[in-house]
Amino acid sequence: MTNNKPTITVGLPVARESDTYVRQAVQSVVNQTYSDWELLIVADGSTPQLVRLLHTFTDPRIRVVAHKDSAGLAARLNEIASLARGEFLARFDADDIMMPNRLTHQLEFLRRSGADVIDGRAIVIDEKAGIVAATPTVTERIRVEKMFAATPLIHPAVFARTEWFRKHPYDESLLRCQDKALWITASEDSIIARDSERVLFYRVSSDLDPKKYARSARFERIIIRRYGPARIGKWATASTTARSWIKQQLIVVASSLGRGDAVMTRRYAALSRDDVHVWDDVLLRSLRTPVPSAQPRSEEKP
């Protein structure tokens, strides 16, 4: 029988990701060492094929809410927070893979740290789940000015009490970078901490898309200009906005020269061959047990 009050809700918004990615994401939740969870999947205008796949999952801890229309990521994340039954909420994305100990570790770290919201480090994988790199070393506490220069947390690795997400909703007017705005505004009354533990396989495209990056950069600059003057001052706001624009132009140049790999090298840390073998083994454990599947079942939404 389904536990109506699990300790942790894993919130998984899906849109139009591939069936393979979604199945692997769900598998990695099923393979968690911590078992008192529910997986709340909210489909945002997904294809009929993907919705059918979601309906086949029979683990009683999995709930599916399928919407025919797309409302955007921020709206679905707020919906997940409102529907979550768990005391804690773990963010997750449909193209990533959890490490087996993620929920166990983050629950313990949040309680021990005294923070309101945390994230963790990740191992970077490519489209075929090949080990590529690692996210860099982090400091536990983040200064607010650093939040303007770069998005400080790995969004699908974020973990907090469900009530925290309900008190700090995402801005649904932002089509991108909603998490950056959230960390900036929440920093006024919340303790935000980064954890050095790796908890996620974070999937990154091998193709650098300058148009996609430009769309994100435009929203980033909206956020900087909206919140910067009151928090970091007018001069720092202008400087940070200019750096965002310059970075966008450099991405265009790198892409045109076929040097997207240079961007990856600067952003992430290289791994040794031995490290790659170690993380390959962890990845296999993350996907060891298949997702129980049978006939469709779900909570339908208009």
C-alpha cells in the first residue's frame, strides 16, 4: 500500500525528453538506498508516447500527473511543491541520473548542516551516459554577490523541506534561469549551503548551442538588472550585466570555431581514467534494478 506521508518527495518535471532518459531517471530513484520516498512526476505537454511510458510504471511510490498543455518549468515546479506529500523535497530532472546514496546523504546533510536548502556536486555525463567530467570543488556557504555572477546551485541536485519550496515559489514569468532568481531572493531569509558530496550524474549536451545559451543569458540579465541594484549596488550590477553579455559573445565565437570543448574544459574538472572507471561502476548501480512496469495508471489533469 502506498505511504501517504513519505519522508521525501522526489519531484520530477518532464516535458519532451526521450523515453530512454526518463526511464533511466526513474530507475535511479527506484535504486536509491533510501526507500521512504514518493516519486511525483508531472508531465508538461509531453508527447503521447512519453505519457504512455509514464503510465506503465507500477511501483506504488510513483505518482504521475499528466497535463496536455505546457505551462512551463516554473509552474510545474510550484505544482510539485503544492502536491508533494513528503516532509522533504528533492529536485530532479528527467535527463539526469541519481547516484544510489543521494537521498540518504542529502537528508542527513540537510539536518546536520542547519541549512534551509542544499545541493551537491555532480559527475557530468554525455547524451549516451558516458562519463565526461566533474563539477568543480565548492565552498559550503555562498556570498550573495556570487549568485549574480553565476548560478550557484546545481538545480536538479537541490534538496530542502517541502514547506521551504512552498514559501519560496519560482517566478513563473521567467521562462529560463528561474532558479537563479529564486536563490537570490531566498538568500534574504534562508541559509543556502553547498555540499561537496557528488549526488548526481548531470547530463550535458556535447553540442554547444549558442542560440539556446543566448536565450538563457537574456533572462539572466533580466534577473541581474531586477535584483542587482538593491543587493550589490548599481556599479556591480552594470559590471555583472556586461560580463554576461561578453560571455554570450564568446560562446558564439567558440561555437563558430568548433571549440565548444573549450567551454566544457573551463566549466568542469577533468577526471583520470581510474576515476572514470569508479564512476562507471556507480552509474551501473544507479540503473541496476529496472522500473516495475505494467498497464497504465495516472492522475489525469486537463
